[in-house]
Amino acid sequence: PSVYVFPEGAEPNADGSEEEGMDDPNDSIATAMVHPQEEADGSTTYHYAVGFLLAGTYNTAFTCDGAAFEPAAGKEAIIVVGETTTVDFEAPAEPAQ
């Protein structure tokens, strides 16, 4: 699992089509791996950290497979100099077997 950071206004689930030689405005600008951490009560929480972003507004999204992002439209993250910004995600439910 990973968290992706996109420029403000980017669509995490855009089709990614682009003309040859042109940058896709929906490309991510940073990513972070999500790491499990077992808690004292036996539950598991997941953590990630993205560092060194310039101050500004970004769009963030979580993915397990690198293709389908949750939430589909992303979540806003506002980065302020000297502050830590937290963005939490709800993990998608596991499919029934």
C-alpha cells in the first residue's frame, strides 16, 4: 500500500492518457509506503510519512495496487511551513471470499 501526493486540482484516478513528450498534470509529485504497526492491544495500525513538500495545497490518495485510489477524488492536504499536516485514510473493506 502507498499514499500518493498530487498537485492541487489533479485527479488521482484520471486515465493517465497524455500526448507523447507532454507531462500529465495528474501525475503524482510524491509517494510514501504505508507500513503496518502492531499495537499493544494486538490491533494493527498503518503509518506513512511524506517529507519535504513546499507550502501549498495538495491532493492525496491511498492505494493498495498503484491504480485504484481511495478516495477516488483524493483528500486535500494543506502544507504550512513549520507545521505537521496529518491526512488519515479509511482502508477499503477487503472483498468477501
